[in-house]
Amino acid sequence: MSFSSVRQYAGPMTTETTPVSRAERKKQELRREIIETAFDCFAERGYHATGIADIATRLGIGHGTFYRYFQNKRDIVDHVITDLVETVVAALAAENAPEAVSSLAEYRVQSARIGDVLGVILGGDPRVARFLLLEAAGIDAEMRERVLDFYETAAQLTAGYLHHGVNLGYLHADLDVDSTARAINGMIIAAVLTSLRDPGPDAQARMSSAIRRVMYDGIAVRA
Amino acid sequence: MSFSSVRQYAGPMTTETTPVSRAERKKQELRREIIETAFDCFAERGYHATGIADIATRLGIGHGTFYRYFQNKRDIVDHVITDLVETVVAALAAENAPEAVSSLAEYRVQSARIGDVLGVILGGDPRVARFLLLEAAGIDAEMRERVLDFYETAAQLTAGYLHHGVNLGYLHADLDVDSTARAINGMIIAAVLTSLRDPGPDAQARMSSAIRRVMYDGIAVRA
Amino acid sequence: MSFSSVRQYAGPMTTETTPVSRAERKKQELRREIIETAFDCFAERGYHATGIADIATRLGIGHGTFYRYFQNKRDIVDHVITDLVETVVAALAAENAPEAVSSLAEYRVQSARIGDVLGVILGGDPRVARFLLLEAAGIDAEMRERVLDFYETAAQLTAGYLHHGVNLGYLHADLDVDSTARAINGMIIAAVLTSLRDPGPDAQARMSSAIRRVMYDGIAVRA
Amino acid sequence: MSFSSVRQYAGPMTTETTPVSRAERKKQELRREIIETAFDCFAERGYHATGIADIATRLGIGHGTFYRYFQNKRDIVDHVITDLVETVVAALAAENAPEAVSSLAEYRVQSARIGDVLGVILGGDPRVARFLLLEAAGIDAEMRERVLDFYETAAQLTAGYLHHGVNLGYLHADLDVDSTARAINGMIIAAVLTSLRDPGPDAQARMSSAIRRVMYDGIAVRA
DNA sequence: GATGAATGAGAGTTCATTCAT
DNA sequence: AATGAATGAACTCTCATTCAT
């Protein structure tokens, strides 16, 4: 199981260099299972409340085996996060290059599609968003910085789209691209957080629509 | 010390029912000091890495004394959060009632003022935002729900402003008030997160301005 | 219990600054009991085979309590060694100052007395010698150096006696005092090691007598 | 590598029954390499801090292979000790039979030669002495007894020389041969221990000379 | 015969909590 | 009311040993 609905987006795990020998393949498989099971446990009880023994027991392996694959408890959560982030980023980047767009209308379509993808990823397995947005940063200071890094990366990604729009003339020429990208991402975060409380597709659609309304037209009545 | 710059906004602590006897007053005082010191420790090393003994030692009291004021470790962090949330909410609510506004121009002024207040509160003591937005939700499932509750409350607060604007006609009549409120709050969260990485006033001002630009006019060039 | 027969020699523990409060006294008492019980355990099963839990259980305290008194397992063995060394040194130093001797005859008497004292100390509780001479150095590199330091100190002590004898003229004027002291101490070590295998008083007396014979007259027939 | 300087004394390893087949010879070779590498590791980090994996890795073999050659960790250290002891004993016994001596002058020469040999063996590779004298006995009770056995054997060896001297009349007729032998060996131990701290040839020569002075003439001025 | 993946007993250590003083 | 000594559950992590490949 695990966040399997996400898998269809060709996450990073399927693109890894295929190992040669059968033993090596088995090893990679177990390594992957440990990461997934660890995520299951962390998502269920939280990082601090999860013991290595919990992960091992749930997987049916000895807990000493865990340490053959990961240095320590901190190491595994790092890999879990890396995995999740790569999955999300891969899903978002696929077929959504800024350059594929050349008009406002196309941009609206693209942003709607990105919204849908996010909805499928994060709606498909709410634990992913919950863990990345709400729990990860509380693990320790280093992880907090990683989460902030993640936001930073996302801001640059979004800024790319805005920049493209400014260049092509369908977005305001004097846009503060960087700050605006952050603001837009903030709305996306809000949508994701909302979906954690109200996971239904209606609420999601309404958020998506509200964000696009604000984003393109603003809320103010025109003079 | 502590998040003292926030204090000037008449946080909840000064509005509590004043106790009578001198002993009672002393007790309340220590209780307050424990909450503040606990926040200091949590902000510095994180909730899980902080021991009750750390708090007690830093305050110069026996760690048995702690348990005369709070049930357990979980209890104190609940109080710390309550305190922080009330402080922030109080600061935002003060003199910023939705009803005080009757035109778009006034609303612009008011939202700029709210932005300034947020800047002072969260810029004055970055630990407050860091703890509320990044660490609190990772403590356990219950706390995570509290944080989501907090976002919910904030959404309703913002929705109040929007509703007022729609009623008075300076905001779009067909605005999905609830969802839009969440989206706008998302931008505010983004601004706060940005300030954690780049605490300078410039970045803050740019975010504030970008948010208002998006909010009122959107990013799209008018037809 | 513990190496109690040694106690009569006024080991270091009775000369410590007496604490004031009753609680403080209790604490010092427990601290001492832990040291003694740790020695019991180490002597019985060896340092590495002894767990903190063993010490605590035998003493009837929780094993968490141990860590209120000593930093870690390494810390306690350091204190055990310090205790043993101080006890032995104190016993040897008592009433046996080099200056108290002014002739070969007196020196013979004094060295016999020192031999007796050693016999009582180490014969009284063979575990002391066994631990100091045979097991301690195997704990780790640092402890090994401490043991070598101990030998060094003992050499200097013995050298003091020889130097006095040379000055007073009853020992060879051209004696290599330092090396000879080490050699003599080696014989004492041999005596102690012998007593570990053959603890009877006869073997001890024979060693003592053989050492003095070698020491004063050598083994060679005079020309 | 390893305590190779010792090898020239025709240690026990070259006198073993030569195996027949090539495969068998290879096996014996690896067995020997494991013993030597184990000693390298034990000498470097101590017995308890050394893992089977350390030995195997350093040798470039799988650590499962280790168990094809030795029963367990305890087994290998037993072999290491046996090896070291045999090497030392062989070196001492070679060309130094008690019967080869027939006068005090010759005995002096022989004992000086034995001292030299010891110096070469133990000075050549200080790890041998350090491990035998300081660390081995701390491994466990059984090994401690083996070390004491070793001292016992050495005492009997030395006693043989003394006995010979008494019989031939150049040593005191009433010598307590057994105890005196132990005492003399104690001085040798002291010399070896000294060389561990001060490995220079000077200190060694001084100890050697001091021991012979004490041994033959004693320290006391003649009446 | 060689390997190294798997194992789990067991180690040291921490810390929230209790309660006698 | 304040204290801090005592506690033991629970944790992370190591490593000697086994055994299927």
C-alpha cells in the first residue's frame, strides 16, 4: 500500500538505475519497503512516537535488519522526506513546463491542470500532505530547514511560470515575480491544508476556483 | 524577555481575572514565568528535545515544582500554544473590526495596517511564527488538529472582512467568501514563512505589497 | 562488606570532608555503596560482563538511580579504581616514611613491615590485587595508562626509600635508584601475583623472605 | 606487518606439521593470517572493542568466513595468546639451556643474553608485551588464569636456572629456588612494563643492569 | 568453501513522573 | 508549597552468530 495512488505519476523510485544481480535487486526492494513502512508508521503515530521496532515489526523483519539499511532513525526519515518531495515535484513537473504556454488562456488551463494533479496526489493520500506540511518541520531544526528549502524551491518553480507570462505580456509587466510566486504558493498551501480538514472533492474544487479567481482578477470590483 | 515585543498588544495575560491574595498573585506570576520559559526552551531546542528539567533549571526552580503548576509536559505546551494564539489573535483583532471599513480605499488601508501588525508581531519575535507554523503541528495528532483549528479560526476571521466588503459592494458579489478567505490567509502564511528565511523589512514589505496587488487586482493584464 | 578488611587502614573514604545535611550524608552514603557494589560486580564477573542493571539490582536500587550518581559505566570504574589505589597507597604510606629509618637494620624492619601491610591488604581481599593488577588494564587504553601511571607512582615511592638509604650510606652509593626501585617493585608485584594463585600465608612469607634476601644480598655466592 | 620482528626467533608457526595438499596449505595460511590480523586489531583497539567484522574487513574476507576457521570470538583470542606465548617462550629457550652454564661468570653472560633477547622481542613490537601483560588478563576469568599459568611456567623456567646454579655451587645453597625465581621474574616484568612507557634503549639497558646488580649482589653495602 | 543478509538478545542511557521530606 | 531523589519504561543501537545462497 503506502501512498500508492501517487505511484502512477512515475515517482523517483521507478526511475532508479536498475541493479544487476538478483540479490542486489532484493536488497533494493527491502530498502524501498522499509522507507514505505517507515512512512506508514510516521504518518500514523508521528515521528517521535514511532520506534525502530515498530517499523521492523510491521514489516516482519528483525529490528537489527533495519540498521543494515539505514544508519539510524534520523536517516530513515530523511529518506522518507526525500522520497515524498521527489514524488510531488516529479508529478508537478511532468508535462507542465512553463514554456508550453503562450497565452493567458493556455496558462489558465495549465494552472487548472496543475491544481488537478495536486488534488490527485494529495487528495489520493492525505498522509503525504499532512506529513510534509504539518509534521516534518517539527522533527528537528535541520528538518525544519529542509521544509523551508522545499518552499523555496517551490517558489522558484512558480516564479518560472510568472516570469514566462511577464515576458509574453499576458501578466503585469511590473509584477514582483518572486514575491508574487510565494504568495500564490501560499494559496496552494492553504488549499492543501483545507483538503486535510475537508477532504471532499467539492471543497477542493471551490478552493481551486477561488485561488484562480483571486490570482487572475483579484477580489476587488473594477472601478 | 520572551516574545515581549508582542506584549504591547495587550495579550491575553493582562486581561485574566486578577487574583486577590498576595500568595495567589505570586503563584500566577510563577505560572506565567513557567509558560514563558517553556516557550523559550521549546523555541530553542524543540518540544521533544526539551526536558522538564531544562525548563525548571533555566527558571531556577526545582523540577518537582513544575508539576504543581502543570499536569505534565503535554499540558504546558498546550498552554504555551494557547498563549501564543491568543496573543496573535488579540493583536489582529484590536482596532481592526470589519465594520470600521466602508469603502475599498478604507479596506486597503485597513489590510495594510493588519499587515504591519503581523509584521511587528512575527518580525519582532520570529520564534512565535516558527513555533506556531512549523513546529507545533509535529508534536502529536491532537496538537496538529489544534493548529488546523487555528487556521480555521483565522479563515473565519478573514471571511468576516470579505463578507463585509461584498455586502457593501466593493468586493465581487459572487465571491466564494469562505474559500477566498482561506486563499488570502495562505498568502499571509507565505509571507510569514518568507520572513523566517529572510527577516529583513524589505522582503517583508515586498511580500505585503505583492499580496495586496494579487488580492485586489490579480496578476493578469486586463483585456 | 566489600574489601572491608582494608578499611581498618583508614582509607581515603574516612578522610573526606564530612557533609552537613542529613540528606547530603545519605547521598554520600549511597554513592559509596554504589562504588563498593560496582567493585563487587566487576571483581566477580569482570568489567565488560557487568551491566549497570547488575549493580543496581544487587544494591536494590533502580538502575536509573545509578545515573544520578555517576555519568556512565566508564565513570564508575574510574571511581572504583581511584578508591582502590588510594586505599592501597594510604595503607602503605601510613607510618612508613623513608625518613623514619636511619640504618640498614631499621630499613630491613621497615620493609618487612611494608611487606606485612601489603600481605594484609591484598591477602585480606584478593579481589583488590586481582582487579588492579590483572583486569583493570584490559578495560580500555585510558585505563591501561592509569595502571601504568600507578606503577610509575609506586616506583617513585620506592625510589624515595632507596635514595634515603644511599644518602645515609647503607645502600650502594652508585645505585641506579630509579631503575632499582622499579626492579624491587617488580618483585613485589610478583609476590602479589603469587598470592593470587597460592593465597596461603606460607607462600606469602616465603616470597617476602626471598625478596628481601635477593634485595639485600643478591643470590650470588660471595667471591 | 604483525609482530614480525619476533618471527626471526623461529616461533611456533614454522615448526607446525607441514600440510600436504595445496588447498590444505592455503587454508593454513589463511588461518595464520586471521590470527595475525586479529592480534593487530586487538592490539589496536582492545579485545572488547574489536568486532569480528573488523578483523574480516581488514583482511578482506567475509566475516562469515571467519567462522569457518575459528569457533567464535573467544576462540580466536585464545589462539592469538597461544601464538604469542609460544613465540616468547621459544625465543627465550633457544640456545639458553641452563645446562650450558657452569660458572657464575657464564651465568652472568647468559642472563645478559636473555635480557637482550627479551629486549629485542618486546622492544621490537611493544604490542606483544602490552597485550600479554596488560590486556589479556582483563578479557575474562579463564584468560586471567591462562596469564597466571604463563607466569607459573616462566617461574619454573627461571627456577631451572637457579637450581642449576645452586647445584653447581655458584648460587647460595640455601636459596628458596621457587620463590626467588618468581621474584626475579617480577623484576623482568618490571623491566618490560618500564619499556612500555619509556621504549628507548637507554632505559632498557639501565633496567637490565639494575636487575643484574640487585640479583647478584643485592643493594646493601657489605658489612 | 566463501559469503554477507538476517537476526535478536542485550547493552547503555534518558527522562517524565511520583512522592517522601 | 517546594524540592529533588528515586524510578523503570522505553528508547536507540551494536554485534556475535547462523545459514541460505
